[in-house]
Amino acid sequence: KAGVTQTPRYLIKTRGQQVTLSCSPISGHRSVSWYQQTPGQGLQFLFEYFSETQRNKGNFPGRFSGRQFSNSRSEMNVSTLELGDSALYLCASSLFGQDNEQFFGPGTRLTVL
Amino acid sequence: QQQVKQSPQSLIVQKGGISIINCAYENTAFDYFPWYQQFPGKGPALLIAIRPDVSEKKEGRFTISFNKSAKQFSLHIMDSQPGDSATYFCAASKPGSGYSTLTFGKGTMLLVSP
């Protein structure tokens, strides 16, 4: 089975721009979660989608949004980029339910200049 | 408010030694506690996980010890190897979201010297 794929792997943007990141989960996985990883704050939960519905949301401003498509692929969007948005954005997929392992993708490294 | 506190930030262990990483949590609603391993350039990968109904779980060289009353859990890596050098994260989640919403500790960089 192919793992979680994220595109692009690297991205450079300037302040004020917006960006869209893509995540393709493992085949059969319907739950997709997004995390932001920075040296200072570590791994922080952004949001989780299941069956095209956002089930949970972390403590991030409204500039961060996401969606999930009928094929379980997910995108996250960050508008009006700030320098502090520079981070590794990780996507994870899992089979929804208890004791389900989350499989993480390699992440998208976003640099905001 | 940091709900999962992890220590130490970094750790150097000699090959063959025992690596110990500790985590403490605040939210008593947490009932699933996984540990993740992350190598540079890769996403985190699940190592081992535990629920509060057991005090210890062992998988190969990796053991989780859990103390529910103290709200603490730890990862022990026995016979540490240079290939274990990575960043380790403890995490916690609570029911209601399918355990897909993880609260992570800030990570421990482990270096196992040859």
C-alpha cells in the first residue's frame, strides 16, 4: 500500500500570500488530520476531517482552513501568510475508530519570507 | 497551556544503554497514550501505545510504563542502538474523535553514541 503523500514537499511564499497544501491518505483511510510542526511549539493539531466533514479543530486562527473531498483527499489553506506560519505541515490518515494508528506523511515544508 | 509535558529535551545514551523519556499530562479525560519516533525529513511513526487500564506494555526493546495516579508515562528503550537516534514524541488523546486528535509533547532528541 502506498503511504500518505503530501504535495508539494517544499514551498516558499511571501507575507500576505495564500497557500494550499494537499494530502492523499492511504487507500481506505477516511480520517485525515493536519498538524503544524515548529521548533518552538512542537506538533500542534490543526483540524481533522472524516467523510468530508470537519470533526475537530485546534486552536488556530481562521486563516487556517481545510476541506476533504469525497475520495478522502484533503487540502489545507492558509490565507494572508505571516512569518510565523513557516513550519512543517504534516498530514496523517487513519481508519476512524479506537486504537487506530495514525500514519503520517513526510510533510510540506512552508517557508514564509 | 501545555497539556502534555515531556522531558528531557535531549538525551545522549551509549550504545547498549537504556534510554528513558518521561511525559506528564494534565487532562484526566485522556485515555490513549502513543509514542512516536521521527527521523529527519520524515513524518512521525507510531512506536507503541498504551491505555490507562494497564501499567506497562512492552514491544521488543520498547516499553511504556504508565502511572495513572501520578498522570505520568514513560518510554524505555532497552539496549539502545545508534539507529534509535531520532526525536521521540509522547502524545495523548481522548475519546470522542476516534483518537485522531493528538496532543503532543515537545519532543526529545535522542542520540545513541556508538
